[in-house]
Amino acid sequence: MIRIILVVVAIGLSYSSFAQQDFNKPQKGTYEYHLKKQKSNRTAGWVLLSGGLLLGMTGVAIDLGNMFEPGKEDVKTGQVISYTGIAAMAGSIPCFIAAGKHKKQALSLKNQPTATLRPMSFKSTPSITLSIDL
């Protein structure tokens, strides 16, 4: 009987936890959403780039250390670490590209000051901006 009650309580708790929504999360397609995505993509890109650079330099240092020790020339540990670092650095490129796309999208959705019918009156209104690079 106690097991049945515990199972029902556990199912009830898990059901209510899946039904909750995060109302502080910005809606998809808004200015705040794209700024948040741009920041998280840029952070991920820098983490991958710096981590990959660190792994690459560590692998090269291990290879150089093994080069001068007799009998350790065949060890591939440094190469594997170096290649992992290169892969991490290559993985940062799509993060930076996505961050740039989200930044452009956020800037195009930003509230632009537009002139109203009253002279010398500027009001911030939601608008879409079209920019042409010449």
C-alpha cells in the first residue's frame, strides 16, 4: 500500500513539473530572444576557440617532450590531443556565424525612433528595418 502511494505521489510530482512554463524566457522571434541567442552563441564560440587553442598547444608540448626522449617517439598522445583541439577550434566557427546572424536579426527588430505627425516629436515604435550595403 505504501509503495502504491509513493508511486502515485512520484507520478503526480513529475506530471506537475513537466506542466510548468518559464514566463521569463523571451518569446522566439523577439529582440530580446535574438540578443540572448547571440550572447550564448558568442560565449560558446569563445569557449570552444580558447579550449581548442589550449588543447592544441598542450598536444604540441607533449609531442615536443616525447621527441627528445628515447623510445617515446611512437607515442601518439600529443597528436590526438592536438587534433582534438583543432576540431574544437573548427567547431567554434558555426557558433560565431550563428551569433552574427542573431545580432543582425536583433538589430533589424530593434525599436527604431520614427518621426510622428507632431513636429520634433520622436517616439520609439516597433518596426522592421531594411538596410542595403552599398
